[in-house]
Amino acid sequence: MKNNLFFVLLLVCLLFPFSTVKAQSGSQKMHDLLTAFSTSGEHHVQPTKVYPGDSNKDYWRSFSFAEVWTTDLSQVSDPAKLFPLHLTAFFRGFQDYAGEAVEVYCHDAKENDPLVQAFKISYSGKERNWVNSREYPLKPEENVRLILFEEPNNQRRLFIMTWEQTVVHDSIINTDQIVTHGTIDEYHGYKPTNAPFVAPYQQRIEKKLPEMAVQQAQTYDELIAKVKRTCDIFKHEGWNGRNAAAVVLHKLSANYPEKLTQEQYSELINCVQPLIDETNQKGLQQLLAFTCYSFYQKTHNFEPNDSVHSEGYVNSGEISFGQKTKMLHFSTLMMNTGKPMTMKVKGVAPADAKTVHLSRYAQHEDLGEYPVKNGRFDFTLTLPKDEMVLLYTKGCEKEKQTQFAVDDKDLTINLLKGTLKGSRQNQLLADSLPRFWDLKRNWKMDSIMQMVRANRDHLLSAYIIRQVYGELPINVLRSYLSEQYAYNQHPLMAPVRQYVEGWEKRSPGKPCPDAELLDKDNVLHQLKEYTAGKPVLLHFWDNNNYSTKQIEYLRELHKKHPELKIISIAINQYPKLWRENIEKYQMNWTNLLAPNGWDNPIIQSFGLCSLPESVLVGVDGSIVDAPINLDELKQVFK
């Protein structure tokens, strides 16, 4: 009997530690697989985000991947689960370690099983003084694998892999060309006491790429219009936007159902080829080249005996696809569609300057650099008419800069004296901008607007509006976004249009959006808990964007109108500093924090693109007013 009891106790002691080690083993092996996949250097995987928490054990890291490759699908039993070789091991990890996980979710785009619209992921740091809450949108055309592990001390480790595959059959080599692209995300942290670590989330997430970009074009007119639009966006976007645009171009080329004439093919290639020439990202070049080849396959000249690349892998893993992280604003992203102009620019620079640098002023896009020899520079520039350009020196003792507009008149610049000689428009800019900046420093808005009205037919007016739009009434801004204003579609006006469109989301009469926010005790609340039954003033701010005068006025309101509930919502990811500022500025009313800062859904739902902002909500939960500055806020309460 004693021997039997001994063996039972021994078995219990062995089983319990084994289950713990086993849970840790699956979690750690998945982590090791992802680390090996992302750090090997072989596949050019792009780390898009790494957000550490309170210690090196609390983080979210995200990786994106892409491959253009070939295979014979007739030899594959399950094409939906087909991967390039380097992804196979990681994919099998989801299968091998599923038995050790506490939650598993799978979705294959080729199957008809229901798809969760999004996951909501909530995790806290080691000291429990912050909670990250993220919405992770999913699309029906994506394949999804999710696996969640439970670790000691209430820790969790979550992996989510999503990917899409496009297949085009190549009759030349009698095989299939496949583009596989997606992301792998790893979350590691502590489970919040009041929320699950991961849960299905049914709120509809705004699509990351507009339907017009990814829908199949049925006619050539539709195709060329979408290709031109997407190429324009490629030229004006950063890393994520360019990659997303390249994916759109590939889908357009692969899905077009008709044959192309030689003229049509030439027109399409003339749109895409310059993108290949201007980018130095090898993976991006390969995907764009593959897009050109897809267009070639649609032509009447396409013959099976044409020579092409040999069968095998074409690595394009450097591409970081931005559908999940980059919103392409087809409606608000404005391009300068003016006639291309070629102008000669010469001038004088500091003697120790080696180069002058150029960038598009409105889009912050680098245009390259030109040499300075013996204190002089001379180059030719071709850009659309009225493009604003910033010219500056870099690395010299006294750095200099100036701005000018592109037109058909040659330009002479003296950076030492701060003078400029050129067209009437450039002369107007050179003469007026110093006075404008002097007026802005002294905040003489009436005089500034007189300058705008007096120069309404000149680019100077758009430049000035861009600098002060946050202080102008919405009805004034609308007048400069109408067709009656010559520069309403100029890139300088892009943030103005975005600002007005954002304000419309919180304009009077609209229902107050709900949001999930943290209080000072790190407890999650719904905003609607605070906005029912009495008037509420919402004050949006962060540590770097606030007005001490506005906060002083809020203190006065708090004393004079106890029936008014004031809620300050910090768009900030630094809880400790947030709490310190609440004490520092004596904000003795309700204070809430938006987790994840500018990535929080409250930004989109309220249309926020600048801070501070105020929104007055009535007792029925609808917005009464959205004053744009302190003067308007004071007027509301008069």
C-alpha cells in the first residue's frame, strides 16, 4: 500500500511540472521560430513595429513578408496552405504546438467557415501601470492562424499570422506564379484583470485599401485610371504606402480579364516603369517588374516561345505590406496635377556647404541633392507647375534654407543674403513670407487674413492658410476648399481638407461616438458611461499638445458650472507623465487616457488630427458644439 501511494505521489509530482514546462516549451519554440525567421537575413523580412513595455518581456512585435515564386499547383494537395520554403516551418508550428495552447483560431480564405471581423487584444505591463488595447482587423480574403499560450505568473504569449495569395498561371513554363504576402505578430505581456487577453471583436473596421483600388477592372478605361491613380500614390507615399500601392498594382495586372493592345500595354508600362527606376528597394523593384510582366501576358504579342526567367524563387521579402498599418486616403491625398515645368536654379551657398538638398514642401518628399562647388550650385529641376520646394543646406556651420514655387522662369538664389530673383510669383513669396512669419509670431490674425485675401489668386494664399488653418473658422476654411478657389486641390491644402473632414465627424447634431478609455486606476471604461444625462465637455490633449490658457479656463468653468461635467481625454502613451501633468495643472475633474495614443479608434471616430480640441455633448448624447479654439470655447459659454 505504501509503495502504491509512493508511485501515485511521484506521478503527480512529475505530471504537474511537466505540464508547466510543456506550456512554456510550445510558447518558447514559437518565439524561437519567429526569431529565426526574422533574423536569418535570408528572406529580407521587414520588422514593421516593435513596442517594448515595462521590461524586455513585455512587447508587441510585428513582421511582414512577401514572396513572388513559382510552383506547379497540380502537384499540391492543398494550395491554400502552400508556402515558400522558409515559411513552412513557422506555419507547422501552429499545428505542432496547438495542443499546448489555451486558444487556437484558424481561417482559410478558400473555405467557407465564418470569419471573425477582428480580434481585440488587451495586455498589461510588468508593473500593471498601463494596458495596451488593440483592435486587429481581418479580411475574408486572408488566411488566419492564431495561437495563444498561457505562461507562469499570469503571462500570455500570442501569435497571429495572416496572409494572402494570388496565383497566375504562366503558360511559358507551364507553372503557376504566386505572390504570397502577409504579417506575423507576437504579443507578450500580462493578462489584465478586467479583460481577456484576446477576444473576438465585432465592430466593423474601416477598410485599409479603398474598394476602387482592389476591385477588378472590367474595361481598359477603368484599368488605366486605377493604375495611374495608384502610381500617383506610390510616388507621394512613404515606405508602407509604396508597398501597399505595389500590391494594388499587382492585383490590377493579375485580375484584368481582357487582352491588351500594344498601345495600351505601352501606356501601362510607361506608368509603372518609372516607379521601378526610382525605387532602390530590391524587393519592391521585383514586385513592380512582375506587375509589368503580368501586363505583358495580357498582350497579343505574348507567345509561349518567348524567353523568360527560369523556374524558381524570386525573393521579394524586403516588401513591408502596409494594408494593416497604412491608410491610403484616395479621397483626401491630393496630387499636384499641374503641367510639368523645367526651370534652371542657380545660386550662392555658404562656403563650407558641399550640397544643397531639395524636398517637396507639402509632401515632405525628398527630391535629392545637388553639389556645391566654390560656394555655388547650379541644376535643372522638372516638377508640376506651382509645386512648393524647400531648398536647404546640411552639415555646414550655418545651415540655410529657402522656399520657392516651380514655374517656367529661371531662378537665382543667394542663401547668404536671403534673396531670390525669379518670376513674379517667386518674388512675391520671397518678399511676403518674412512679413507673414512676423505677423504669426505676434498672432495678428486679422492682418494675416488680409494678406490671404489680397493674394487670393497667388500660391502665397494657400501657403499661409496651411500655416494657420487650425485657428480659422470652419466656414472660412470651406470657402478655400470650394471650386471657386484656384488652389483648392493643391497639395498645400491637403491637411486643411483633412482637418475640415475630421471636424465634420464631431459637428453639431452628430451622436457622440463611444470609446474605450482608461482611468487613473488603470480600469477600462466606455465613454458613454460619462456622457449620459447631463452636459459634458470633452477636452482632448496630450503631453506635447495642450494650452495652459485653455486649462486655466477649464478650471474656471469647473468652479462656476458644477452642473457641467468636464472630461479631459489624453491622447498619450505615457501614464506616469500623464498622472504627473494632471497634478501639475490641477485638473481636478474626470481624466481618462486613450490607450495606444494616436492609434486609438477614438482618433478616427472624432476625426481628430490636431490637439487640443474640445467637444460639447448635450444631455441626449448628441454633440452640441465643437469649438476650434479657446475664443470659440469661451463664446459657447457666454
